[in-house]
Amino acid sequence: MIKIRNEIEADYKSVEDITRKSFYNLYMEGCVEHYLVHTMRQHRDFIAELDFVMELEGQIIGNIMYTKAKLTDEKGEEKEILTFGPVCVVPEFQRKGYGKKLMEHSFQQAEKMGYDVIVIFGSPVNYVSRGFRSCKKYNVCLENGKYPAAMMVKELAPNALDGRKWFYQSSPVMEINEEAAMQYDAALGEMEKKCQPSQEEFYIMSHSFLE
């Protein structure tokens, strides 16, 4: 039995635990995503209505969290949008469609709330099938004018972006203090840190840009 519902305070530790378990050694030795989850909930840009957990037979196996972000055009006009992350499903339940269900549920709720654009960073192989497209196709770039290969855009409403050049700015909550994150991680109990091929894949993707 699958159930998707909003996170409540009683879920906090479980969500941070599964986030840590899902991301540990994936993109770096250790991870910081569980610390981001820990700090995000108190930030002004956090959207509690779009903070969901997925339960399988009463056990939390996944989570997705959203924050506000914004786009600014060349004339200075701003557009409030969304970004999500971390999004996770515990390793033993990955590649079984649970992440898809969790994301699609959140997209529907975001659209009902009036949001029409989501911008994320991640591996395209995980998100293209969910309707995300290259940021270059929507003319959405970073503040320095570059188009990261890992930055993708999804329109929740047709033609929400009209082709003009947009500059993306994430919430300050995404600027993680790595020293604080490592201290937080160390206090949770030991997990083995190790090198994995996925870390090099992430490095290459995160440092690649489209012309």
C-alpha cells in the first residue's frame, strides 16, 4: 500500500536518515543532503505544502522538498518559480517507479498552487522522462550567462516561458556550509566514506556547460 502525504514533525528524523542513506557516497565521499534537509525546513523559501513523504506499508521510503527560486529577465522583471531537492527513495526501493509517483504527485500539487515552472539540477537521465528539458531550450541560464548541462526546466503550464532570456537564482538555503554539514554528519554515527564512480560522473556533469 503506497501513501503520499505531507511531512510532519514526527517524520523529521526518519526523512533525514533516508536522505543520508540515499546520498551517502553518491556525489562525494559522505554527503551533505541530509544537512540541507535539516536546515531547509526553517528557511523562509521552504514550501511546507510541497514537502511530501512516501510510505510503503507504513514505512517512509521517499521524500521530496521544494523551495522558492526566481527567474529574472534582461529588463529586470522577476518570476517566482520552484526548485526541488533533495528528492530521494531509499536504495532498496529505487528503479521501481516510486520516485516517479512521488514527483508526479508533487507536480500536480504545485500546479494547483499556481506555480508554472520548475528548475532543477541533476542527472538528465533521471528527469527527462518526467518532462524536464535542457535549460538551453528554454533560454534559462545562470547569472553569469552560462547554461549548465545539469540544469533542467519543466513547464507546469504550456508556454509559461516565452523564449526571452531568463537568469536563474536559487534560494540562499542551497548555499550549504560544508564544515557545518560535516559536523552534523559526524554526530549521527559512523558511515563508511568511500570513492565511487558516480562521484566522477557527478563532477563531470556539474562542470559541463552547453554552448
